[in-house]
Amino acid sequence: MCTARALLYDAVMTPLGWLGLNRARRRLVQGLSGRVLEVGTGTGLLLPSYPPSVSDVVAIDIDPEMLARARHRRSGVSLLQADVQRLPFPDASFDAVVSCLVFCSVEDPVRGLAELRRVLRPGGQLRMLEHVRAPHSGLAHLQDRLNPAWSRLSGGCHINRDTVPLVEAAGFRITHRSRHLRDIGEELVAVPA
């Protein structure tokens, strides 16, 4: 059964998809293979984009109502209610980990990212698509001013989170980085350092 929160999430994300987010999601998973963990799957909007070379997708979210909607996006996906800060998987369980618009709202992002590093197999990749703190002081200042109200309205999303140093602090080395949307959108590929 879908809730208003899940329906509202899809209603907001659908036009963003048309404006380029769907294209960015497809890029995020392009070329992946093997067993993949998707964290913060939400309503599962990324799930249909995985290529056939991905043999197994495990998707987690903390919200059971979002997961209920995600069940209809792609068959054969293992969906689990779990917190990225305390993953229920053994070490070195996945060939890749994917995160799309998640770490803006994780309470302790370094802890969550360290968990991702723990469950990655040697040679595995972390792929992220996040909105981030602007590198330009004017826009960053605006993000700082708007963040308290935005965070309350959006359920804990921080529009001014500086993601790259957090990824590095969790023990990753960034191998690819591209910025979009006046540098407040970022695609990252990282490997355990």
C-alpha cells in the first residue's frame, strides 16, 4: 500500500527526472556488473536502470512505505529495511555500491560511508550522485541560510553538505568526479583507499 509520502516523493522526482535526473541515474549505473548494493533506494526510481550485467541488486531504505512502492519497479531485487549506518551484511559482500541523493540526509555520513567501504569487495566501486555544497561563496552562503528551513521541510536533507571530504574521511579515494547544475550536483566514483 502506497502512502502519501511515497506518492509525494515520486511527484517531486518525476519532473526532475525529465529535466536530466533520469539520464544522470542511468550514467551512475552504466557498466556495473556482479552484485550491487543500492542504499537509500526510496521508491526505487533507479532500479529499472541497472544493466543486464548486474547479476544481483540488493536495495535498502529506512522507510518501509518507500520500499513498498519500490517493489513494483523491478522484479528480482532484494529489498530490505535497513540503515546505511548499520548495514546487515558481512564484509566484502558487494562488487559495487550505489547511492543516489542519499547522503544529504544521513545523520552520520562518515559512519554510513565507512559501512559502504566495509561491505565492498576488494576492487569494488562506490558510485554516488549527490547534491552538494556549492564551491562558490555566494551560492554556498545562500545554501547555509536556507538549510535550517529546508532540512525541516524535507525530512533531514542538508542542501549544504560538503560530500567529497566526507567520502575521503571514510577511507575512499575518488577516481572520478564531475559537477553539474552550477556545481551543486556531483557524480562521484570512489574506491577504498
